[in-house]
Amino acid sequence: MAIDLYALGFFSFCGGLIDAAVGGGGLVLMPALLHALPDYALTTVFGTNKVAVWAGTLSSIFRYIKRVNIVWKIMVPTALSAFFFSYLGAMSVSLIPKETMQIVVFILLITMAIYTFIKKDLGKTHQHLKGNSREIVKGIIFGGFIGFYDGLFGPGSGSFLIFLFVRGFGFDFLNASASAKLINMGTFTAALLFFIPSGNVLWNVGLLVAGCNILGAFVGVFLALRYGSDFIRIGFLILLVFLIGRMGLNIFL
């Protein structure tokens, strides 16, 4: 068990680092938790994971807002929309076959990867938004879409957010990554409001992986701020390729 805890701490650190910089850290931590906690229900594993990613995301937000000008007038309604629709997504889990969702998401990920690779200048410049009603409505739609997807299925939600902010708002990758963390807080908080009252969190494990996730997030934010949008763009593309490969194996094998 001690060896498993050390391994979990390491994977949580790596997950926090990746998530803070380019999103998708759950792809590292979740398999590690599933391996280390085989005797526990999936809901308990998911709840424990959410404690870790919530803590890491919160710490990265505080570091980002010191250096990145987040458009709060747009991002707060977007986060609230994500929070609300993540509940709806969770309630709709039984209505949409997971196999169908996997195929749709697989196609979307390939499209995002190709588009980002071809558009060399995508996410290199940052458009400063005014926060008018049109931009707020667009943000609410983005938040609702990602929130519903995160509650329903989940994998790659951070990557979708970054892409939507870069393509839809004209953000550079640094600002898109920072803003995505705020929206993730909405979906993670919504999930914890279910997992904690229902007793689906292993606090002894959750606090350990949360601490390691926070440390990883500090390193991830440092790298993102130090090397900027070009670094995040490359990491984003690598993450998309990993997601496509992982999801392709699940679908075709």
C-alpha cells in the first residue's frame, strides 16, 4: 500500500503539472487511482480524483490571475453555466450510449488536432475582449456545452475548452489555458457537491494526491508563464495526439 501511495503521489504531481499547463491531467491520475484502488467503487475513485484536481486547479488559478488578465465579466457566467450543465450531464448519463459519445469525441479530437496543426498562427496573438452581451452569451454557450460534456463523459474537456477559447474568442494559448481553469472549477465543484455528501471520497488518499497535485500545478503554471503560448500549443498538440491514441484503442480494440 505504501508503494501504491508513493506512485499515486508521483502520478498526481505529473497530472497537476500537465493540467495546469495544457489541461488533461486527469488522463494521468485517473488510471493510477483505478490501479491503486481496485476494491473500491468507481464513484469513490472518481470522487477522490475530483478532490485532487479541484485542489490543483484552484492553486493554478491563483497563480494565473497574478500574471494573466482574465476577463471576469465573461468567465464568471461561463463558469456558472458549466456548473449548472455539468449536473444536467450527470443526470443524462444513462440516456446516451458511451460508445456513441466515444466516436463523436474521437472525431472532434482529430478535427481539433488537424486544425491546430495546420493553423500555425492559431493562439499566438491575444484578442482583448470588451465583455459585451454577445461575448457573454457565447461564453455561456461554451460553458454549457463543456459542462454538459464533462458531467456526461469527461475525457478531454480541458482540451475542448482551450480550443474553444482560442478559436471562438481569439485568445492566445496562455490566456485560454488560464481561463479554462476557472471553468473547470465550476464543473469540479459541481461534481464534489455530489461526491462528498454521498460519502464517495477517500480522504486519506484524496488529501495526499491533492497535495501532490498542487505541487505539480505550481510547476505547470511556472512553465506556462515562463515559455508562453508556443510551449502550451506544442503541449496541447501532444495531449491531443495522446487522447486520440488512447480513445482509438478503446474504440477499435
